[in-house]
Amino acid sequence: MVSIGTYLGGVWANESWGRYWGWDAKETWALVTILVYAFILHMRFIPGLKSIFAYNFSTLFGFATVIMTYYGVNYYLSGLHSYAAGDPVPLPNEVYYSCIALGILSLVSYIRYKQNFKSDLLL
């Protein structure tokens, strides 16, 4: 859906401003999101990244790019599509807590994944 929205946004931008792409912060982060999800989609072709843990971990990163595209660009980066007025808005503490919690959750998940993988090999 992000890809379709970006392509249709390019058509709309060409009709409105006479150009398809302007390298604005929102447009650039939409491209980053498309590229990250394209990588996640194609990870299954890379032998070292075929595990379910790698897929789940990369989807956390992909979701973070979506959050940055829709919220971070609007409030923290200046540009055509943003609400940032010039004064930097401090990041709420919840952002730091969420990153720490996801990091700990990922580490615990990796440890449990490796333990289960070893026990499956022993059977």
C-alpha cells in the first residue's frame, strides 16, 4: 500500500507542481520505507536470512520506518509535508523506553530462538 500511495502521490505531484519527485523529507522516507519492505520481502532468497527470527526482527525495523515516515517526518523534520515550524521538538521519553524495550525483547527472543534451534537439532 505504501508503494501504491507513493506512486499515486508522484502522479498527483506531477499534476500539481509539474514534477514527479522533489526529494522532500516525506518523499524520501516513503522511498526508504518501500526499499526496506522490498528487502524484507526478498530476504527469503538470501540463505543466511531465511530464519523466522531474521524475518520478525526485520519487520520491527520496517515498522519503525513506517512510524518515522508518518510521524517523525511530520513533527521532527522540516519540509513541504511537515508541521515542524523551526523550533526542535524534544523526543518524548516513551520513544527511548520503546526502543530499549524492543531491544531487550529482540535479545531475549534471539536467545530463546537459538536454544530452541539447538534442541531441534538434537532430536
